Amino acid sequence: MSIYRLSKLLAPRSVALVGGSPHPGSVGQAVLRNIRQAGFDGPFGVVNSHYPEIAGLATVGSLAALPFVPELVVITAPAEAIPGLVEEAGRLGCAGALIISSGLGHGPGSLEAEIDDAARRHHMRIIGPNCIGVMMPGARLNASFAAAMPRAGNLALISQSGAIVAGMVGWAEQRGVGFSGVVSIGDQLDVDIADLLDYFALDGKTKAILLYVEAIKDARKFMSAARAAARVKPVIVIKSGRMAQGAQAAATHTGALAGADAVYDAAFRRAGVLRVADLRELFDCAETLGRIGSPAGKRLAILTNGGGIGVLAVDRLAELGGVPASISPSTRAQLDAVLPPTWSGANPVDIIGDADAARYAAALEILLADPANDAVLVMNVQTAISSADAIAAAVMKAVADYGATHRGFAKPVLAVWVGADPRTRAQLSAAGIPNYPTGGDAVHGFMHLVQHRELVESLAQVPPALPEEFVPAKETARKIVETAISEQRQWLDPIEIKQLLEAYQIPMIATFVAADADEAVLHASKILEQGDTVVLKILSRDIPHKSDVGGVVLNLTGVEAVRAATADILARARQLCPEARIHGVIVQAMMVRPKVRELIIGLADDPTFGTVVVFGRGGTAVEIINDKALALPPLDLPLARDLIARTRVSRLLQHYRDVPAVKPDAVALTLVKLAQMAADIPEIRELDINPLLADEHGVLAVDARVAVNEITRKFRGSGPANFAVRPYPSQWQRHIEVKDGWQVFVRPIRPEDEPTIQRFLEHVTSDDRRLRFFAPMKQFSHEFIARLTQLDYARAMAFVAFDGKTREMVGVVRLHSDSIYESGEYAILLRSDLKGRGLGWTLMQLIIEYAKSEGLKRISGDVLRDNRVMLAMCRQLGFDVKSNTEEPSLCNVSLRLE
């Protein structure tokens, strides 16, 4: 349900507490005390039928007895009373309930199920149960049993753990860090992490969002919300259970590599969410992101009065992937003029142990003005020579002066004051300068900024188009899988696997199946005649790893050797695996490529996030080497390249010594093809190609396993049932005839359409731009168009139309659904010189058809009153047209789809 009515729970105008108690040490007493001490200034009442008054506050026996209808009902009552309380609140018209109580059970027939039914009947939202509560400093609401109310600030905290909430609030108070909101979500009966991500992403008081996650309930909903939030502000997550083993019994190498935590890591990366390892790092990350913006790059200048701590910081910077900023000749000359001759002359800029406030300020001003760095870390070791407080004051003034003249473009400045009084650190924090106990912590904080910027940039990348010749034989591949499922087979046989891969243009070595030695000799003879040697492999669906039973024999050079090896392989397999079903042997040519790289690529099925793509170093010791990376599909070439780059084996794909580089993008394109296969055939549950050989000529699959099964899980919404990230909806591509035989091709927009959009806008007049954007837009930045072209298809759609002959873009229509997926807002824009030819009517009909297919109940839009053509078309299409009472220049148009 996303943000539907959430504002009434997180910024309510009225509150009632059911279960307030006079008993010391009770949850009801603590929550009551916190609500009153926070100073909530709206109507507040306490419901308790056992006491006429509590702590001097008169109570009532029921919600109906209150003199007002509360928007938020806070419940600390016994579990068995809560379903009735929610039902009563719903009948009265309350917006929602915060259920702090626990012990409600789970599943059908439980108290929790009764509460859910009652809330749904009355369109109520529920936070909890089993949570510490909600703290919203801006609304002066502390409906929790936390020990203290956090100060107001710009960080939002969403946590599945009440203890984490209490710890974060305590830490924040010590560091002077404030929160825009703190929500403990407990069991997530209704309101979940995704809903709150949507809420705080749109909250103007929130600068960054912190998450503590134990498990994700709805992967597609979470990915959609996290990607949307990460585009507009930093989202930082800490995930517990990192050491859990999720793939010990996997039947394929790929499945074994795709451990549960590795999949979460891939999901966070795909969503643009910055993951940290522990609470210390989360605190440091909050310290950084809550005070300063991201740098333009990863070059850090370090200013210090101690060479040793400066060098340690540089070491940590290099270890984390940062770059020590160089000192340009001009900057060095400026520093020479204000520093003693004994300064370091390089980065770190060591200005010697006797440095005073004036020396620090002079050097910092020069470094802030130097374009060769992206941020500055100021470090100070307290000495008996110079006052650390005075130096801090000088640094704060220099940073403030610099910020005043570079508003919106100021470099980040970080600080480390070793041995300083806590008051000094508090002053630095108050001045907006994040500060840390050690240089390593500060460098980590800087790299958090860098990583966040890189994640956001990755979300806005424009991927290249795939080769036009890649047109998979989808129906051929689907029939192969459907046949196996109809025969109740879990595994495809080698011939089916080869046909499946070739349907997606993934080359595989010639493969034959032999039931016995005679058939093996027959197939081997053809291979030997071509001058190649022979490989034999055991064929059994019950033996997942052939080499474990001596089921692979290489480099056979004659037919008798083939005959003997076949008999030996079959006998050994029957002896070692007497229960296995033995179908014969696989016969292949021996591949002799001395400079080839052995890789593994594949698909695994995760119970939370669905299909996952795996890449790494291949071979029989793949799990031991454990050089792998994971990504959520769908993939484009940049995402596939990033997946490859996160492994050690990626370095071997480059040219080294006398070994030529692997053919450019051959491996990346194969990963994209594999992800497309998973989208087209969700019944593929596991797949691995091991090894996939790669060299300067391209790639070649040597061995592969494919497991198939009927789909048992489906994510919310349309699109492949197995994808947490909704892929490109190619089914909406179509050729349409407009008026007078004009042929146009219409398809969903793609990220690589950015240049096309730029050219299209050149053919739109300034007046038409004003009618569309409500402003005479003259220029469109990369960031602006990236948001138009890079859609989350789970939330939005845009159709672009191309002239059938010229292939030029001629129009675009888009629809963005609301947070509860009931209605959507449309917008349309046509080339100005092609208006009046029926294209607008055609595109509007298409977007209405799409909205109906998505289950939306209504579409609406805002139209300028002087856009008479658009208003006339809306009336013809059946839209209701009304004047906007708040903005006279606008009309609101809406169309019911039910």
C-alpha cells in the first residue's frame, strides 16, 4: 500500500493511547510518559477501562468515548484485546494504529490475521506489531518506550530491531546528530521497509535514510522503493545474518556460490543502496552523510600536523579504492609561501607538529581552492605547543567562509582531532564538519560519500544498445523446457542443453550422447577423423558433479581407448553411486586452447529475490576458489561489465604477457543473453555453464547443467514471475497505423533513448514545451532526461513512437502510478510539426490500455487551461474535466477505468 495514509500515522493531528498504565516498569507507562514529555500539541487521549485517571490524566473506557476521532491509535494493550480495538478504531474512522504489543502469532487463525482483516476492511494502516514504536521529532511525537527522544535532524532510521533503534538514538545524542524520523517496524504486518522508504524519500526534512534489515518480505516492492529513494538521497543499510549459509545443498556450482547474504549484497548494489558491515560503520556513515554532500570524485587531500597519522590515512585510502590527491606545482608554490620549509611537500600535507591555528587556516584555504582534489581531511594531534580548540575554531571559520562563497558546490571537509576534548568534537559537529576518532574512520566516511555518488551515477548510466543480430529463438527454447516439465524431468539432457543455449546464441561445443560403448565409439570416430581428441563424461541426472566419481576422461586418441574408457566410466559410476540412474556417456571433442580462461556463469534461484545471475572463475575447484560475483537480472552491458569487474578473474580477461585479451564484451554479452533467457523462461530454476571458455576468439560453453520446474512463486505485478526487478516489457512493442496510412512503431522507453529524446525535443516548440512541463524549458540536462528514460517499470511506463520510414522519434506518452497502485498520472508530448495527424489520440488509447492491464482504476492529469487541444481530446476520450480550485491556470482531468 506504500505511503497511503502514512502521513497520518507519522505526523498525526490527534493521538490516542490504548493500554496506558500507572504500573512502574510497564510498557504502557513508558509510552504514556514519552508521549507527554515530547510535547505532542494535538488532541491526546488515554483509553483504559480499569483506571479513571493515570498520572493526573483522565482516561476513558473506549475509543468511542473520546471527544475526538484520533488519526493514530497507539496500542500497548494485551494481545487478545487488539483485534477488537482495531475493529473499533476502523469503524470510528481512525487512519491507523501503532501496535507495540507482541504475542499475536502468525498465519491463518492467529490474532495477527484477525487484525489484518479488520485493518483492510476499514482501510487502516498498521505499524508493528512487536516494535519499540515511532519517534518523529518534527511532529513532537514519541510513541515509543525508548529511553530518550532524539533531537530533530535530517536522518531517517527504519529498523526491524528495537534494540538498534535504542542504540542509534543514544549514539546520536552523544554526537549531536538528529533525526527526521525513527520507525521500528517490528513484524511488518502492514507497513514495511518499502513503504517507509517511499515516505522518507519524499520527505523534505530527510537528507539520508538508514536501514537495519533482518529479512525482506516483498523483494520486488523493496527493490522498486529502494531504487526510487536512492536516486534522490543516500540510503544506507546494515543487514544482519551475513555469515548464514544459504546454499549448502545446492545441486549446481552456481547454486552453491549464490549464498543468501551474497544475494542480498547484489540486491542492495542493484538498488543503489550503500551497505555497511556493522553498527560502527553505520554510525560513521550517518555522521558523514548527515552533514555533507558527495564529492565530485575520489581524490582526497589530507592536512595534518603529524606525518605518521597522515601516512596511515593514505594507506587506508588506497586500500579502500580512494586516490590520494596530487599537489599541483601552483598549489605547492602557494603552500611554500605560507608553510615552513620543512613541510612534507606532498600529500599528506604535513605542516609540522608546531602548527598553530593560522598555519592550519592558510593551508586549508589553499587546498580548498585546489581543483586537483575533491575533498579535504583535516587531522590534528593535540600538542602542548598549540591549542587544539583554537585550531578547530580556525578550521570551522575557513570552512564556513569557503561554503559561503561556493554554495551548492562546496567540497566536503572531514576532521580528526586526536585526543581532543569532547566539546571540540561537538563544536565541529555543530559546524557541519563530520569528525571521527581515527584517520581510518574518516577515510571510510569519505569513501562512503564516494560509493554513494558512484551508485547514484550507475543508476543514471546510459547503456549501449544490444547487437541487432541478437534475436533469441524464444519459442524453440520454451518448447525444450516445457517438454522436460511435461515429462516430469527436473534436468535437461545434454542435447537439450545445447539446443537451449544455441537458441540464445551461446555457442557450445559439439555434444553427443551414447548409451553404451558402441555408440560412444561411433560418435568418437567422427571427432577423431577431424584430427581432434575425445572427451567422455558420465551422463546421469543423479550425479551433479561428474569429476567426483571419476566421470570425466580427457584426451582419448583412438576408438579402442574410447571403448575402454566408456566401460570404465560406467562401471565406476555404478559402483560409487549404486542408486544413480545411469543413462550412458557424453561424447565431446577435446578443446585445446592453451591461453583460454575457464569461467563459470549461471542462474540460481533465491527464495527472497528470485533469479540471480552468477559469474566467476570456473573449473572443478570453483567453490574452493570462491571467486564470484552476483547480480539481479535483468542485465544490460554496463551491469554485466560491473558484475565481471567485481571478481579477481576479471584481471585475467585483459592482455598480459603473451596472452591476448578476451574478445571485448564477449563474456558480458553472454551474461546479458543468459539474463534474457531467465526472463523469457522463468521455469529455469538453476543453470550453470562450467567451464565457459573465453579467449580472443570469443566464448564457448563446454559443460552445462540446467534444472527446470513449474513456477511456484510469483512477485507482485506483471512481468517475469522470478524477477525482483521488473525487466523491459517487450510485449508492448507494436506497429500501429495512424490516420491516412501513417505507420508508426511504438515501444516502451529504454535508458539508451536519452540521445533520441534530446533530438526529439529539438523539434518541440517552446510553447509546446511550456504546455507539457508548465514552464518554457530551454535546456534539458543529462540528469533530467535520465529520469525520463530510466524507469522502474513496476511503477511507471512511457511509450515512445517512431516514424515507420524515417525512424525518427515523433511522440511520447507516460504514466506514473500512485503509491497504492490504484491510479496513475499521465503526460504526453508530440513533435510540434506532426500534431493534428492522430498520433496523440493513438498514444492516449495505448496508455489507457496499459493502465487497464496493470489493474489501475483511474488515470488523471493536470492540463493548462489554454491547452485547448488536449482538453478537447480528453473530453472525447471520456475524461472528466474540472477546474483546479487551487491553481486557476490548470484543469484536472480524470478517467475511471473500472
